[in-house]
Amino acid sequence: MKYIGNKTRLISFIEDCMKEKQINYQNQEVVDLFSGSGSVSEFFLKNNCKVYSCDNMNYAIAEQYRKLYFRKEPTFEEIEKEVQSNKLDDVLKYLNSLSGEKGYFYDNYCEEGSYQRRYFTVSNAMKIDAIREKIENWKTLLPVEKYQFLLGILMNEADFVSNTAGTYGAYLKIWRSMALKELTMQKPEFIQTGEIELFTDDVIHFTEKMKKVDIVYLDPPYNTRQYAANFHVLESIVVYDKQELNGKTGLREYSKQRSNFSIKANVEKEFEKLILQIKASWIVMSYSTEGILEREKIEEILAKKGIVTTFDKNYRRFKTNAWTDKNTNLKELLFICECN
Ligand SMILES: C[S@@+](CC[C@H](N)C(=O)[O-])C[C@H]1O[C@@H](n2cnc3c(N)ncnc32)[C@H](O)[C@@H]1O
């Protein structure tokens, strides 16, 4: 999925910094807080770690069920009667062959619907409806991991053909070429090492009850844009609560998922609370020099847990990104704290 703030292109920077601090990141127990698209969890899995991943958005956790949860292709005996096979390929083929339906996604997210929003073509919106409804019918038959895995595939493929510039703050007036492609459920690749547990939770609540681990990596949002508002369509696909949506862009109600880490007046207090709750040998944290919390403040709070080293790296975001910043002196920060 296209995800703002994902660390895919910064993994080698994070790895180099951990090497410099002589942190062992192989075969360790690791918590990934604010895990988003799961790119850092993926790195730790590839290093055979046991990972506990937490994000408060349902679409983020579904994405991680898609690409990180299973060590090999799952089979689907539970729906074998209907699909006439238990193989993943056949389940995906079955879902891809469903005829489109005029349901919630048609009504809310395409131009023929009641609100004429152009997030998806009419045929892709109808396909999302048909596939989402079928997965929901299977919910009572499938274990939660397989249900989430299929949702993750649908969400990811819908994102691929969405008519947006990267976030769902608005849809585009003109169709981008990818949006005109037909949505197709596709098999992910499977990572064969490590193990992961996934939690849809607020990090403050999650860390209240956490046991001590070797490494906690955290990647909080650094600006005032709320993920819940910017990825609301993906959340609707995964949650499927058929909310009545608001305004021209069809925003969901998201008060329970509003992040204090993106609210200037609350971020410092929330950050301190989180850091003090963490139990780990090492805390590794990504942030940006344009973040709403200052570098010195972060260092001061982390110092309450141990010895802090700060690394930085010049970093330019993609130009096409809807959140592009014109500030070319932008630096990516990595704080490493060796806890007492
Ligand atoms: C910068 S992104 C993380 C990117 C991730 N490391 C990756 O590589 O894709 C920040 C994430 O924090 C999540 N988030 C924000 N506030 C949160 C909170 N209070 N509890 C849990 N997750 C939160 C957002 O949903 C978003 O996925």
C-alpha cells in the first residue's frame, strides 16, 4: 500500500544506526509501535525476531495480516465446500470472479452513487462491494487471521486502484491511469522467518500492560495530520460498519482514533507517558526535524530512561506525495536510548 511516513526507504539507515550502537537485532523480542504498513516489522521478521506490532488503525493491521502474518500460504478448508478447493489461488480466483454489486461502496465512493464521489470507478466500487460482502459472509467460518488476511488483500488492491494522490483527503477530478485498472485480488509474498502478533490498539493502552522486550521501535506521526482522516476509505473497507459519511470527501467519524501524537497541545505529555511506560533494553525511535515535538524535548524525555544517541540523515520525500514538504533541509532523525 502507498503509505505516508512508511520507513521502507529508511530501513538501511535504521539498521546502520543499530549496528553502530552494537544492538543485536537478530532473534530478539521486538515491539513495533505505530507500525503502519509494517515495513519495520518486516525488517525484524527477516532477522528472525518475535515481533509484537501495534497500530490504532484497522486497515494498518489488516495490511500486516496480508504481508507479515503467515509464514507460508494459508489454506482455506473452512470454505472449501463453496469454493470447491482449499487453495489460496482458488479462493482469490473465486473472489475475482464475483459479479459486481451496488452496495455501500458503490453508493458512497463512486460517481454513480448518491454522493458522486470519484474515489473508484463504478466497476471497481461494485467489485469492492461484492468481495467485501462475500468476505463478511465467511467471517463466522474463518479464523480471524484468515479473515483479516483476505481483508488486507482487498484493502491493498483497492488502494492500488484508488483515484487519489496518495491520501484520501480528497479524490482526483481527472482519472489517473492506475484507477482505471480492474481491481484484482492478488497473492502476497510470504516471509519465512520470525513470528508476529498484531494488535489494533492505542499505543498508550498497549504499553500499559507490556512485558519487557529487547527492543522497542517507535515511529509516531510527526505532524498534525491525522491518519484516521487521511486513510478513511481504507478504514471503511476493513471495518465495514457502513457509517453515514460526511461532506464532499465522505469522511468517517473518527473521534476514537484521533491521535494525541498529532495534536500540538497534547503531544509532549502523551509522548512522555508512553516513554515512561515502555519496558525494553533499547528504545529506537524515528522522527523528523519538521515534527511538532522538538529534537531537544525528545532527547530530554528519553534521557529519563537511559543514555540517548541521536542520528540524522538528509531525507527528501517523494515529490508526488500529497504531503510533500517544500523544506529541503528536512532531516530524518533516529534516537537510540540504551535503557537503564
Ligand atoms: C509514521 S506512521 C508509521 C509508519 C510505519 N513505521 C511504516 O513504516 O509504515 C504512524 C502510524 O501511527 C499510527 N498511530 C497514530 N497514533 C497512534 C496511537 N495513539 N496509537 C497507535 N497507533 C497510532 C498511525 O495510524 C500510523 O499508522
